[in-house]
Amino acid sequence: MRVLVTGATGFVGRALVPMLTQAGHDVTITVRYGPSADHLKNVRIKNIGEIGPDTDWQEALSNIDAVLHLAGRAHVMNESGSDPLAAYRRINRDGTKRLAEASADAGVKRLVFLSSIKVNGERTSDRPYSESDAPQPEDAYGQSKWEGEQALRETPGLETVVVRTPLVYGPHVKGNLRSLLNICTKAVPLPLGGLQNRRSLIYVGNLADTLIRCVEHPEAAGGLYLVRDGDDVSTTALINSTAGALGKRARLFPVPALLLRAGGALAGKTGMVSRLIESLEVDDSAIRRDLDWTPPFTMVQGLNETAIWYK
């Protein structure tokens, strides 16, 4: 198919685009103002400027069968803007709505939207999140992604597919997982031994494979899917596995979760500590059943590839 990818130069896009071309698709990517895309081969490049409610998509969408919409305002830790929700909404809601309407007008058949498990919430307790759970976003990013999903559903004449992801890792990762790689390399002692929480993650190669399946599979139309590697791990196990992939040994010692929470509150890091010690699991049975999808990579393979890139 002729596929347009937004956000192609980002973390997920760098993995997705080569896999799309290898699968035989004719790929066009969009960039804002011409940042380097030399690492992406055999693609057409369209400059579309900033994504928002007024973006002109006409040229980029010409002769396109399907759109993979990865671009968006990413989650920012400790957001300090005067109106963060408005900033997120402009791109993640209004920009998505504009792209969906333009796609329908251009005769695009299907749009696949990369969303976030933050639409569901920040933590799980007695069971994993599923597609049937009522959305309960707790921050501006999650709220804007949920509103972006709704904008898609309200666009007539367009097949839509929504994919919500937990934490994504792999080569070129940034944020907390990049920090974890730094810490494991330096063997910094951490008070995170013995944690029994459970976290779902997805390797970027598995996510790219998911997105391609959602473009290609006829049964994906109208679908909402939660995805993961299939190996939910505790924070302790994740650190140990990451260190092992780097050829290091993690230096962990146990501290009660109550004390970790208290320390996080004193340091103004309540959110960060919560993510380290709480569980967030997803049920990915729907996509495995409906689209016959199985992750092509294990978590061990994903962490090894991440470590090779990092080193």
C-alpha cells in the first residue's frame, strides 16, 4: 500500500519505516521543517510545518491509502507550562482531528493512531487494563490523547485503528529508560531491590510490527488495541535484566515501599517514585485474537538490541 507516516524521524518511526519498506509498502513521511531523515531510506519526504488545527495536509495525502499517525506532543515530566493541557490539545487532539478530516477528504482508507495507556490511567491493582475499561487519564497528556481518539471516531468516511502502548523501549530510547541505561552502566546503588510490582512494556520492534499489522489486516478497522511484549516484570527484574544486557551487575538493596514514597514526597518526586513501585499491566488478548498477532521479539531480545545500540 501507499502509506504516509507522521513522526517518522522519532523514536518509534525510526524502527517502523524500515520495516514498512521491507514489507513492500510505498512509504511517504512528513517532517516539520526538514530535519535530517538520512537514516530513512527509500521514502518520499513531505514538509508540512507544525502539526495543529490549521496544517495543510493536501500534498502529503495525495495518492495515499493509509496513514500511520505517530507524531504528537510527547509526555513531559513535571510539565511547567502555564496551560499544559492547551499545548497538548493543539497537537494531540486538534492536530489529529485535522489530519483525520483531511485524510477522509483525500480518500484515504485507514488511519492508525498511536495513543497511550495513560488514557486508561496510571496504575493497576487487581487486574490489567483492557479495552473495555472506562478511560481515566490523570494528566494533560493522557487527556489529550483520549480526546484525539474521540476526534478520530467522529470522522466519517475513514477507517480508524487506535493502539495504546505502555512504556516503549529500544534503540534511540529517551527519558526514564535512557536514564536507567546510564545508571546500570555506572552500577549506581539503588534502593529498588525486592519490589514485587508488575509493569507491561513493549519493545519498539514489536510495536512497529503491531502498527504494520493494524494497517494491513482487514479486521483491524474500527479497532482499539492494547499491546505489550507479553513479559510483565517488576522494576527490580527490569533493572537486573537491563544491567545484564549491558554486561553489568545491578547494585540493588531493598527499602520498604512506604519509605520510598516518603522519600519521593520530600524530594518532590512523588510521580517518579510511584511509577517505580506501582504496577501497570495491560491485557493484550484482543489484538492477539482479532489480528492473530504475536510479538516477533522477546523482551530479552529487545533489551539486548537496546544494549547493543547504547554501547
